[in-house]
Amino acid sequence: MSFPNCTALDRNEDYLYVVRTVAADVARFPIRGETLCPQQRFGPPLGGRRADEFGPQHSQFLADQQLCRRWGFADGCAFDADGNLWVTLVFANRIAAISPDGRATMVVEDRGLFLLSGPTSIAWGGQDMFSIYIGSILTPDVLNGRSSVPGLSMVNQRQ
């Protein structure tokens, strides 16, 4: 797997989801007992990287900010209570949500306001799980606010 980054388990711990940074997408591995089965792609590519833009020769273009913004580079992830996997796109200043059926929607996008700068991680918390926290590689702060949907509780659902 090329450049795996953040991982998350779904509510029932049936799948391990892995964000692939350079591909700007998500793979998932079915869990059978103590074994991870072969990976499956989950959802569409989240960045704008074309198929011809992969390979070692393309690493030289990482200094191009516009190109990096288009490619997106997926980084962090977490599930909301409805089973959507939210994925940060660090260079695109966006957060996408992939629904359980694999459709992607942009849920947060900074359109020049510089509130969401280099998002790398995402988590929910608080008593009602509506508090959302977003880490950044470019700022010393953790962005926090109220989400439109609660996050998935990290308490084991099988107990």
C-alpha cells in the first residue's frame, strides 16, 4: 500500500479503513477474526490527481502549490454517527465525507477565508458528540466548533 496514513474502524469493526495520502483515496480491509482480508477501494478518489500523474518522476512537482491543491492529499479520517467517513484533504483545505454506499460529498471547504488551513486530523467529542476538532499542519491551533452531525462514539458498540 502506497503511503497509508490514518486508519479507522467502522461501528461494528467489520472493516479497517485506511486513508492513502498520495492517492487521495480510502481503502478498506474486511476483518475476519484476527485476519485482514484483501483491500477494497472505498469511495471515489477525493483529489484531482489524474492517472498519468503517478510515479516517482512526479514527486518533483510537489513544490507546485496549485498542483498540490488539486491533488488534495488525504490525511486524517473519522466516522460520524451516520456511518459517513470524513477525510481531511490537507493541501486542498477541504474535508470530504464518504457515505456508507461510497458516495463522496465535500462537507467543509475553505474558499479563501483561511479558517481551514492544512487540515490533517479530525475528531468528535463532547457529551453529545457534536463538538468537532480539526488539527492542522500549518497552524498551531486546533479548530473546534459544532458539527451538523454527531461523531461516532469510540465506546465499543459490542459490549
